[in-house]
Amino acid sequence: MRNFSPRDLFIVILVCLVFLATGFFANGRDTSSCLQISGKVLKIKTTVSNSYTVVLSCGNSLIDSKIVKGNNVFKFNLKKNGIYTVTILKEGYVPRLVCIDTKLAEEHSGFYKFHFDTELIEEKDASNLNREALQAPIALISYDVKKHWFNYDVAYTREVKKNIYASRINERK
């Protein structure tokens, strides 16, 4: 058996650390992430700026925020077994909320991706809409055991949209 010099031992340890770090930060994400959520805001009227802010929270804690320009896509990597909120903010528009539950059973480990597009409602157009419904998340995203993928609750989103515009429908009658 060969004896390693301190220099050789240092190089071997350094190479091992590089391989460990490369595996840990593979694809620019840490291994505890289970979902990449991405999205885009459609049809923003260009006023002073066509950029908007996207805020990621978990509980009452701010995780990250990004300023997104124009039609660009935002992305966040979410960790397993958390309840997250994505809030989209733009001056002159009603904030848009999306909730994501990343609870996964052990057998559903892996890394998933989910993309959504949404539109913002201008404040001036919201005056005759149901303000309480506008504050509710527009979508609830969670793991769908039947589809083996993350998906949004279609019935919930349909109900929220119906409630948002309910006062407008009642005014017409």
C-alpha cells in the first residue's frame, strides 16, 4: 500500500469535495427541491413600465422576489413539504395570488416542473368586481396522485373566477 504525502492527500480530498459539491448543486438547484414553479403574466398594458414583481413566500417568511420585465418567465425552485404563495404585483393592478402545496409521499420523490400563465386585472376595472374574491388565490397547485404530476384544482379556480365576476353579473340583471 502506498503512503500519500500531505500534498497528495490534500488533492484527493479536494477532488472528492468538488465531486460532492457538483452533485449537491446539480442543475443549479439543491437536492431538497422538488418543484420548479414558473409562470408568465399575459396582456399587461404598457404604461410607465411593463415590468412586475413576483414574490415567493412560505408561511409568513419571504423566500425570494424577482422583478420580471415584459413577457419574460419567472421561476422558483420549491422544497418538498411546504405551503408556498406566489404573489404577482404591478402598480395599477390587483395583486394575483397562487398557492402551492409541495407535500409529497416518499414514493413520489423526484423533481417536477409546473408552468402557469395568468392575467392581471386593472384596478380601474376591479371597482365593480367582488373585492373579497379578488383577494383569494386564483389557483391551488398540488401533487395529483392520479396524474403523478403537479396540477391545479380546476374546480376551485372556476369557482373563484365565478365569484370575482358575480357582482358584475348581478348588476346586469
